[in-house]
Amino acid sequence: MNVRRVLLDVDKAVARPSLIELARAIEAVESVAALNITVTEIDIETLGMDVTIEGEALDYDRLVDAIESAGAVVHSIDEIVVGSRIVECVRRRR
């Protein structure tokens, strides 16, 4: 299966790892072409983030290992794109 994009809900402690350290750990995973980390929540002890990763044939288990080794935690997969191209989500109007 050719996983091309994953959007992960990730939490980390405020102090460590830094966003730069987390980005380095993810980028080091083979087949990662690009990533985006967006802070979505901040409280006294933790940061909640959306982490979007794109590439060719991404290995989900290796991505999770890299994130956890850096000191963060994956809560869920919020989006996955699989196939020969990326299909953008089209929001319906109600």
C-alpha cells in the first residue's frame, strides 16, 4: 500500500522535545518528503499538535517509532491518503 500522506494527532510535553527536535526525528524516517507541525492546543504541561507528513510509501510504524523516540505520543490518525496520487479532501456544504 502506497501511503502518501498521514495527519496525526500528537501530544508532547511543553519542555521536551522541542518542535525542531520532533521535526528532525520525523524527517529522518526514510521516504518522508515533507512535514508540517501545527500546534493546536497548549496547556500547562502539554502541547497538542497536528502533524502532517507526506512522502512515497510512508511506513506508519517507523513514523510512530520516531515520534515516540523523540518523546512525543501519537493519539490518532486523523487523515490518511493512499494510492498513486494525493486526493485533496473536498468539504461539503450543508
